[in-house]
Amino acid sequence: MSLQSPFWIDPGDPDLSFPDVHLALREPDGLLAVGGDLNPKRILSAYRRGIFPWYSDRQPILWWSPDPRTVLFPARLRISRSLRRTLRSARFEVTMDQAFDRVIAACAAPRRDSTGTWITPAMATAYRELHTQGHAHSVECWQDGKLAGGLYGIAIGRVFFGESMFSRVTDASKVAFAWLVRHLQARGFGLIDCQVYSDHLASLGAEEIARAEFIRHLDNLCEAGNPPQHWCFDAGETAADWQAGKP
């Protein structure tokens, strides 16, 4: 019996379609295709189908759709007592789409437990273009005027596809994530794609669901209309909301 291989996508092929996600490999989990390009239209086509790019320098572009999929339903956000105290303390100022380039650069920087990054220069360029087009968004967490943490991702319909987060100060990324979830829930979003499991995400309420269920959610929510043009926080949305005990 021959071993299964991922599908090859010709970088010069204008066809933006992908193989069915159910054809993804079991080992490594979710590897579906190799090649193609990082054209913003191709990236959006991939997300809409439950696929995302993830690769390192000196590798070809790799496209993934793991099973199970880690997601967070906004209404199930879990905020610990300590995090709620931090949110109510107004230690951080939170903004949206005010420093996208700085957030993606910080997410791409080497971590203490790793020397490499999957956010290659080509990936960063592609997501900056998606931000310019209004598809990719960032949440910034500031302390004393300095960028303390944040995250970025892509919005399609009523789904937010989280890409990466970083933290330079304790709880900064969690605060950014809590604000994001609150923002999405208020605007009728039904799902946040967290891609792969981590204890950090699980502590905030993320859970694993079968890939088939995830695709059903995408089929429903990605066609549920585009997100509001006014993406950023409304005037008056401040830490006072958390101090008042609002979710």
C-alpha cells in the first residue's frame, strides 16, 4: 500500500480552490496541500474552507486542516477571577487596528522556548495586505504607552480566525483576547477559530470539536453577512465596562 502524500498546488495556477479537507493527512495531522502562493484571495479562500497556511523558512507553503479543530464560542469565554481583577483594574489600555504592523512583528519575534517563527516575511507581507483590504485586524494592549501584548487574525462573515498572539507583560495577551471576544459577541460573531490546542487557549474557554462540525459552522457563519465596516471599539467602550461588571 502506497503512502498518502499531500496535494500539490501549482503557484502559477489562478484556480483558488483546494482539495476537500477530509483528504488531509492524519500524520502529520491536518496537512492537506503544499505549494501555491500567499495571494490574499487564496488565503481568504483557504480560511473559508477551514484551511490555513503554516510553514517555516526554507519550507514550501504548507496548508493545514487539523482534526479536531480548536475553537472558542464567544458566549463560552472563561475569565478567571484574577483576569477579571486585571480587566477591572484598568492597568491596560486596549485598542483595535491601531498598530497592526507592530503586532504582527511582535508575534513573529522568536519566543523564549523557540528560535524560529512560522510568520515568515512573506506571511507578514500577505497579512499586512489583508489588513489594508479590511480583512485582517489587530487588538493592541498598552501599558504606560508601550505595547504590552496583542493579537491578530482575519474576519470572514461572523467568524474570526485567530492567527497569533504575544505578551510582554503578564496577562496582556489574555486581556487583548478577552476584549476581542467581548467585541465579537456584541457584533453577533458566532465562532473564533483557534486552530490548534494549547493550555493557554483552553484556560480561556477554547475547546476541540470535530473538523466536520467546524466546517458546518463555517458554512453557516461565513455566509452570514460581512462584519460591520466600523470594526474598532465604539466611543465609550473602556475598562469602565469591566469595572461595571459587564461581560
